[in-house]
Amino acid sequence: MTDFLIIGGGIAGVSAAARLSALGSVTLLEAEGSLAHHASSRSAAVFEGTYGAPSTVALNRASRPELEARGALSPRGLMTVARDEDEALFEADLRALEMEEIPLDEARARLPVLGPAVTRAAVQPDTLDLDTDLLLQGFLREARANGATVLTRAPVTAIHRTAMGWAVEAGDTHEARVLVNAAGAWADRIATFAGLPPLGFQPLRRSMARIPSPGDPSAWPMVVGAGESWYMKPDAGALLVCPAEEDPQEPHDAWADDMILAEGLARFEAHVTMTVTRLLASWAGLRTFAPDRQLVLGPDPLEPAFLWCAGQGGYGFQTACAASRHLAELAAAAPPTLGPDLVAALGPARLRR
């Protein structure tokens, strides 16, 4: 019998394991052969504090001091660019991302491949690179140092309520007092296994292409097309280009759609002077959202021994420090550090009404 049984070995589950292991015994189950196999291994690895719903922005900002203390952040910067037809989207981005418009000659100094079709540009200098592996491994070390057991190749096939808590079938039978659902795209499926109604999570595919850079891009900012119609980020001497699609999917090990990639690369090319002639690699991940696109953190009102840690969408790494701390406070029945409005905005009860 373990105190906390966590299902899911991405950043949500591993950070939860680190925090909860200070409160009691922890077992983490991951279906794949390695941790962070799905969405967590396919992150854009960026910290943008103003990105997401208001509750997500609050978690971003609450996470930042710890991310800095862990050495997970480094300078990058963000630039949004637009053509004449994108004026309304550009203005919305200026407000939402708290950006400052800059002259085009300055924009081209920051991004030498910026094309002549671009008519407006803005920057957010406080966007940062996020070392996802450093953060994941740091949480994993903490969990193991506190005695947590981490099991891979352990897909859950059944969950039963018992007098003492839960019995979870994953090859072997694992018994626990509290169940933590950090299963990402599979979160609703795990709830159904546990006899709870699903909350309506929707996995959305997002594809990525890695392409050669025409020069050293190490000092270039991350660049986003107005309205997040595409984005580009320097990556170890190459460029990552994302079509920024949100195509609904069933939970699975996602792969990139060639046509979606081609369309996204065409949007990128329309804003730059370079032509994409080949791909170095491509992949896709599933960003899973609750119906209101806010994270879901805390006990289910129908079953207090079932904790949700799901709906991270594209914000898992940049919210992980605050989100996992909040989950542990709720598990310990300690006063939440987050205010009551934010606790309510993140709690699963809002989706049970």
C-alpha cells in the first residue's frame, strides 16, 4: 500500500511525485518505456509568463522564482510579426502578450531573415528558454531521494475502489490511499476506469519541423506570426518551425501531418527571406485542454481520494513548479498559497456543475 499512486510520467506526474513524496509514500506509473515520452518530450521549451488563460498566467508567474532558482531559464526574447492583412491579430497580440512595438529596421537587426512583406513587429524581451530536461530530472531526483518508486512499461488496465483506497491493475496490482491522475491525453480514460465521469478533455495535435538555418541563429528571438498562426524558435544551430495547429485527436502517440507542416512552413516563408528546401526532422505532440482551457488541479468533488493533475495544454513545464506545489497543499489539507479565486478556477468542481 502506497499513500499516493500517480498515473502518468510526464512533467505533471514527475513534479507531483516530487512534492507528494514529502508527504508520504509515492508510486508513479508510466505506460511507456521511458518518462516524458509524449507531450513532455515534444515541448517548445519556452517560458512566456503572459501566455495562457488568466489562471495559467498566474501559475506561470508563481513558478518563475523556482524556475530561476533551479537554473532552468535563460534569455531568448519573443518577436511577433505581421503583414498588412494581420493588423487586428497583431493588435490583439500586443495587448495579450504585453509586447512593445518596434521599428522594422530594429526588427530586421534582431532577425536578419525577416522578409519585406512584414509591416509591423513587436517584442517581449522577457520570454525565456526553459531547460525542460533539467527541470524534469531535478524533480525526479527529489522524488527518488524521498523514496518514491517509479515504474515504466506499466500501462493501467483497470482501477477498483477498495475499503482502503484504490487498487490499480498495471501488470501487477498496486494499492494506494490516494490516486493522482496525471495521464495527459489519457486523463479522461483514467477517470472512467476509476468510475468517475470524464471532464471533457480534448487532445489537440501540434506539429513541428526542424529545418536548417541560413546562419547562426543563436541570438535570434523566438518569432510568432500574428494570431499565433505559426512560430519559429532557434534550436542548437537549426530552426524549429511550428504550424501552430490545434487539430482534435484521440489519445495516441502523435506524429506530424505532412500537409499541415507544408502549410505552416508556407506561412513562415511568407514572412522571411529564406526558402525551406528540406527538413532535418519532424514530429508532433498532443496538447490536452479542459473545456475552458485552464489546468485542472485538485480532488474530484465526487471522490476526494482522486486528485486531478491534468489539462496542462502547452503550459506544463512553465506552470509545473506552482501547479505541483498547489496540488501538494491540497493533498495535505494545508492553506493554499494561491488565492481562493485561483483555487476555484483550477479546481475540478468547476467542471462538475
